[in-house]
Amino acid sequence: MVLNELPCSGKHISICALKRMGGLMNINNAEFIISAASPKDFISGSQPTIVFSGKSNVGKSSVINRLLNRKSIARVSASPGKTVHVNYFLIDRKVYFVDLPGYGFAKVSKTEKERWSNLMEEFFARDGLISLGVMIVDSRHKPTADDVTMASWFLSSGCPFIVLANKCDKLKKSEMEPNVDLIRLTLQLPEEVRVVLFSAEKGTGSSELMSEIMHFIK
């Protein structure tokens, strides 16, 4: 398999580089809009929506913060599972970044898991809520059963999505290709779904992800 992913070089992507990728979009103009606790609060139709998903400890909020060159616009908690609603951030009044609740955290109650499942089923069943999905997995490990479920939701929605293999800075070069192959196989990804090696800590893969996002921004 020939990887399309950027090597995990450990270089930080600069604000200027992201601005070049974004053209006229000012990524520094980002604001929190709403934390949707129920389907009636979902936003659709007004702007493109880039939807981020991942298990509780995979670094989802850190990925969003890295893309926006912010430290804490998306909350980073020492306790996994703290994102419990669907959080909307408006970027330069042109695109929404949507932070879905983290999944797979063992200490969450059965009632909370059921609430999350119902919220997500409704989210993925509705048309017009997803322009591009960004599913985040841990590049170091085989995807979990919950990851497989999330991938199947994206696939069944018919919406385009990519998979970010986060924490690639923790991998040896010799581990990258086999781990990406394992992710593809476990998630049963069709060929058109890309897997991008990413590091929220180092910035690896940021420009590649932003390039994908820009396809959906007018």
C-alpha cells in the first residue's frame, strides 16, 4: 500500500501556512455558538459543517485546537468523556466545526451512554448535518468496537469522511504503514476514504486536513 499521508515530521504548521491553505478564511476568527443537548438544537443548512468524532481519550478537542491555532477553544479536559453534547464552533462565519460527544469511556453511566447513543443516531439519521466527517482514532492501536460503530454510521450516512490517525508522533516510522493498514481493515474502509497520519501535539497532517476541509467551503 502506498500511503498518501504526510510523514510524521514533528514540524509545527504556522498560522501563515494555514491561512494560505484557507485562502480568504481567517481561522483565527472562531467563536463558540451552541452546545446542542437535543436534536432540536442541531444546526443545518446555513453553512458547511465539518464534524469531528472520536473516543473520549483520542485527543479530539486537541485536534480542533491545533487546526485553529488555539489552546482551548475546544475544551481539553484531564477527565475523558467531558464533551457530552454536540458543540458548534463558527469559523470566520463560513464553516461550522462540530465537536461530537466522545464515546467509549467506561466510567460513563448506562443512562448517559443511552442518551449519547440516541443523540448520535438522530444526528446521523438527519440530512444536511454533515458536509465532511473527520473521524479520529489512535494511530498506535487497533480501532475499538465503538470506533467500528462510528465508522459504520459515517458510511451509512453517505457523507464523505476521512480518518485521522492521531498521535502519530508516538510511532516509529516502521510502524506507520502497518498501523494504517490495520485501521483500514478494522474499520472496513472503502478505498475512497482516506486515512491521514496526524499529530495534534506536533501539527503533523494539519495542512493536509485543512486542504480537505477547504473543498467544502464556498
